[in-house]
Amino acid sequence: MKRSKRKKGSSFIKATPKAQRQDIQLRFPLTEEWNNIIRDFKLNPTQAETLKFTVEEALAGICSYQAKLKKPPTRSLLIDRLKRFEKALARLRDECRRSADLMHDFLPHDTLEYVGRSLTFAAMGDALGKNVIPPNFDHKIEVKRSVGERITLEFMEEFSRPSREALGLRLGHVILTRFIERIHAPLAKWIELKRVDKGGREAGFARRYLIYRLAKAAPEIIGKPATVAVTGTFADLCTSVALACGLPETGIAKAIPAVVRELRADQAKGRWRSIS
């Protein structure tokens, strides 16, 4: 049987395009809304702080990701190169961790010295989790100033160089590992955002990512892992937080099972174990 030919023109019906993204205004919950969430879920201060950190990170990640997508350079090429770069850094990070006990022995002294010389005491202290400024350092600076020495940024860098290089020789392998981890973490989060983004309306992507972050932190927020159930404590938490952040209620419950299963698959593979 021959198919009837459609006439071209205004009566011709085109295939329905995928839903276009529409900008949504996300925000951190207002004070009253936030207090209601804390009260309704009976969160203690630690749980409330974890939830606050999780929501702030999710919102910041979504905004950053959306901003990158709106930039004009060839998007597909940039995304492909970013993925390659993230994988390369992840391999380097993992190799640093595997070789943690050997790096100090096989890295050249010049490399370790350079690590110390290139970073400030504050940056190295942040990487090591402790204050690394040498004892009496401030006193030595005051002595220099008292004899008329002009204290400039250039002077400070040169004056502190021997101490920073010495620190690099002693702990440069640890500092380097932490530095690589810090560089890699934002890239891994961006890849996570890209993977969660299934296209379609912007609200759908933001909803899925917010649920993913809440599911990941659920044990610390509500005291138990996220479940795939569309009712219960975790589902209620997702709904309350999403609504308070400006997302529509439609689709929240429906998205929970798929997102939680995705998180479980990631955790089984250890894919995001390094992301806080």
C-alpha cells in the first residue's frame, strides 16, 4: 500500500524537537524555609551543617556547569579535551597515592625543591593540614625591618626561599600529591555534572544533580543511606530541599530511584570516592 504524500507548507507537521532548556533561578533556601527543614527532619547541628555544605556545593556546581555550557567556543571539543585532562590527572593522582611511600625516594631533589619554592607557606600548610611557618620567622622579619630593611613582596619571597625549599625536600612528595588532588577534584565534579545531565529542560538536570548530592551525603544527614523509595525520609528531604531552592515539585519523586541507583553503581566502582 502506497503511503500518502504530505504536502509541504504550513500544514506539514515536523517532528517535535527535544524540550529546550529554560533558565531557572536557583537559590539557597530562605532562612524560614531552611529552619523548617532542620526542624522537620530533626537534624542536629552536625547534620544541619553537612546538609548546608551539600546544598551549597550542589548549587555552586550547577551554576558553574551551566555557565560553561553557555560559552561560545566549540563545546564538543572542549568537553572532549576536558574529559581527557580529567582522566590523565586522575591517573596521576592514583599513581601518587600508590607510590606514597616511595615518592620521596625516587623524585629528584630538584623536583622536591621546586615544589617548595613554587608555593607559599600558606598553600603548603593547607596541603599538609598544619602550620608550616618556621619558628621565629616573624621575629626575623621584624629584626630586618628594625635595621632599615625594606620589606617588599620580592624580599619576602627571597627571604623565605631557603625555608620553603627545605620544606619541599622534606615533604614535597606529600604536598605534590595534595596539590594534584586539589586540581583534579573540580574537574571530576564537572565530569560528574556532565554525566548526570541527560539533556532536556534545565530544571530536570538541576533536580537530578541535587538529588545525587543529597543521596551521597544522606548517611551523614539523616543517619541512613538513601533509598530508591519515592516515599520516606530521604524522598521527603529531597522534596523539601528542592522546593526551597526554587525547583518545581514535578518530577522529584520520579527522579529519585534512577539517581539513587546511579549513585550505588558509582560507589560500587569507587568512581567518586575522592570527591568530598
